[in-house]
Amino acid sequence: MHTARVVIDPAFRIGEADRRLFGSFVEHMGRCVYGGIFEPGHPTADPLGLRQDVLELTRELGVSVVRYPGGNFVSGYRWEDGTGPVGDRPRRLDLAWKTIETNAFGLDEFMVWARAAGVEPMLAVNLGTRGVQEALDLLEYANHPGGTSLSDRRRKHGAEQPYDVKLWCLGNELDGPWQVGHKTADEYGRLAAETARAMKLIDPSVSLIACGSSNRGMATFAAWEATVLEHTYEHVDYISAHTYYDPSDGDRASILASAVDMDAFIDEVVATADHVGAKLRNRKRLKISFDEWNVWYQSRLQHDLDRRGWVEAPALIEDGYTAADAVVVGDLLITLLRHADRVGVACQAQLVNVIAPIRTDTGGRAWRQSIFHPFALTARHARGTVLRTEPVTPSHDTKRYGPVPSLSTVAVHDDETGALSVFAVNRGETPLSVEFDLRAFPGLTTTEHLTLDGPPRRLDTAGRITVELAGASWNLIRSS
């Protein structure tokens, strides 16, 4: 058995564990909406068609913010189509996922769902096929109290009070050639800046997110961020980041070390943003909205798209997740917490059915996938101040990332209750004996060790505790 050591001290502060780090994503893609959160006629559905079993699991998952309606879908979406009497709504071709969009579910239904789920809404505007005016119309409809054509239309549709949405994405992945309305960095940057300026004239309280690169592997990565931010830096609050990790090639050692890549991605986006800020003599420090991330067996997507024609809400990338996938998800959450000073929003994509922690049968049950559990436990216990940990740990080799640390950790200290939560992943296959030095927390009296595959275990808390971490495992060491 290998050994490692971690010193935890309340002085090693990174920042607060923002609740927005535990976001999710609902896109009009596959069965995420239709047959996922919305299914009129389902045994648990309310009069609006919202599945109560999915709502219950969403609350259990601990989701804080939900991004809507896309994703690639938003780059061809007309938001007005999803408002007003359902019988009058048009059916449209969705070019992003090659489906027919019925528009039976739209903005007003989503806002009712968000309130029921207890989540903050995060809306995206279409800067692919549309522009400044359409974004302003949507903001006026959503946030203006009344007395104008669009705000009174919302009231006529049943929402007397404004939705007061604070988080807005200025488009989605417009660096990607696959995106409807794909643009160069200069084209997008100028449009995003114009849209941001105008939106803040309507509602200065909104927080705006500029599109960063679709992933770190894009040929234009970093150059895209630099150019976009030179246009938008003074007008936006976040730059987005997206990443998915695909286990399809069977390289288990590399997929278990995926958080190494996410960590580097965050550092590089931060460095690029800070460079632009320095260049512009702007003292504001932008944060990252990591609003798409997950494990995704992405190589299966094209087969799913090619095997059928234009249909409504087909099953699409409904991946089944393994225990190893859950370990990766837990480690990605550790990485997001380790950057709590610069990552202010994060959304696991997606919530239901589509590469999701929650799955459903049409007309039937809803259930939790393996990746549900590390997310739910982290969201529940990562409350308070995030503390930097620098494990003394062995390393092991991976094909994709070279030598990587076997142990990944972060700690969160709840200043109100005094509780300390240490999240730890053993990325290697060899069991790891870890000594946690907790002497800087003399008031701790009890400790339990939680894993994904067994009941909690009680531990001695006399200053130093030793915990055995199984190979390829996610762990929570909870002290109070």
C-alpha cells in the first residue's frame, strides 16, 4: 500500500464555496426536457406537466443554478416560440440536434419548474442566428416589471411578477464550426460587447457571461479568449469554459486523471483573462463560468444522430455511468472547489437523461445514476471556506497526461458549525494510506469516512487520522 500525507489548516484560505458551483443544465436535447423534467400525463406530473419524481431528485441532488435552454440548441432558438398558449406555438426544425421542436415547453414553464426545484435560473440568448434586439426583447419580457409591450405579454401569460433573472450567457460555443451562426473571435466579440452594453441599459444588475472556447483542444483556444475579452472585458462578469471527458477508448488511467486537464484549463483561462485585464488597465478580475462539464461517451453521439430522421425528442446520448465515472465526477468537483477564488459558476451537463445523473423511463420511474452521488454529497457538505491542500503524494503514469499525483484533495471549513469536510480521490489503482493532519482544528471530536460503495466508518480524531483509500475511489472525510 502506498502512503500520502495532507496538512489542513484554516489559514490556507482559497475563497468561499459559492453555491453556484453546484449548477446543472437543461437543454432542449434528446429527452432532457420532453420525457425528463416535463411529461404531461405521467403518473407524477402536475397540471402543467412537470414530473414531480424528477423534481424531488433534483432537490436531493442539491442543484443550485440551472442553465437553459442551451447549449447548441440556443443558437437557432426563437424564445418567443415557447411562450403563450401552447396550442398556438409553432413546431420548428432544431438544426443543432436534428429534431422537431414542438415548443410545448418554453421559458414560462421553465421558470415555474425552476421555482419548484428551488434553483436559480441562468438563461442563454441566441447570438448565432439572432442578435442585440432579440436579446433585449427576451430580457424585457423576463425582467421588466410591466407597462411595456413585452413585460405586459409576460403578465398576460400568467407571470405577474418579473422573473428577475440575474445570470445570462451571451450565446453558446460560437467558436465551434458545428454551431449554427459560427463566428470568428472578432465577429463574436463585437456582437457580445454590443449586446452586453444594451442589456445593462435595461437591467444593470444582470451578470453576463461571454463565450470562451468550446474546449481546451480547440485550435483557437486562448487566442479566442484573448480577442473576445479585448472587446467585452469591461462589459461582462464571466468567461465560459466547457469540457467533457470520454472514457470510450478504454484508457482507464487517463480518464481517472481527467481533473488534471481541467485544472490546467482553468489556470490557462485565468492567465489569459488577467493578461487582457492588465493590457486594458482594468482592475476588475473576471471569473470563470464553467457551465458545461461532465463525463461523456462522446464517440457515440454521431451514431445517435445518424440513425434516425426528423423526430420529436428522441433518446440521445443516454449514457449509463460506471463507478469509475463517478470517481471522475467527484474529482472534477474537487478541482472546481480548488479554484473557488476564480470559478464562480459551474454547471454539470445535463440534468436528466442526456449524459445525466438522473434517468427516467417515459411513463415510468426516475432513478439516480452513479454520478449522482458524489455531486449530491459534495453539494451538501461543501459549505463555507475552501482551504488549499497540498498533498505529499505518490504519482503514477498515464498515457494522456504523463505522471499525475495519485491523491487529489480539497477541504471546506464551515465557519458557522465548525465542521470540516475533506474530499479526496485516489486516482490510482493501488490502495493509499493517507495521514490527515488536523491539529489546527483542536475542537473536532468525531470523524466519519464516507465512500460510494459502503456505509460510513467512524475514525479517531486525535490530531492526526489515518484513512485507507481504496484504489480508484472517491472519499469524504467529515469531521465535527
